[in-house]
Amino acid sequence: MVEPILDMHLPSTAYLDAHDLAAILKVSPATILRRARRQPHTLPAPAHLGPNFPLRWRRTDVASWLGEGASSPGSTCSSDDAAALCD
């Protein structure tokens, strides 16, 4: 179940783009894209919609990830911009 606070921050569409995820995590879209390339374990898993399709995340996956504490086993936070992505 999605907590009410998450509903306020997540758009009603099924997929979120880097701008949507950045707004939720209070970081820049560039940080989201950089983390997706260099440290994907610090973000929820993206949806694979096609080889030439921009990165998207399922709304439900993001809500679950946030509900789990926004961290995954083995994730590390070593820079300021990662602090918003990890506890």
C-alpha cells in the first residue's frame, strides 16, 4: 500500500522520468541520471521500455523502494548528492 505522503509527491502516471524522481528525492535530474549510470544500486530499478527509450521508473516500484527506506543491501553513500538517495 502506498502511504499518503507518497501520493502527494508522485505523479498519477504509471511511469516517472528523471525529473519526477529528482523532485521526489530532492536532487537534480542530472544526479539521477549520473547515479543511474554509475551507481544504479542507489536508485530503484528502472523499467526497461526499449533500447532507445529514455529512463523511466515504475511509480509502484518507486513507492515500494521509498517504503523500504530507500536503500538496498550493499549500497554506500560517499558524496553529498548521494545523501538524499540513501539513509
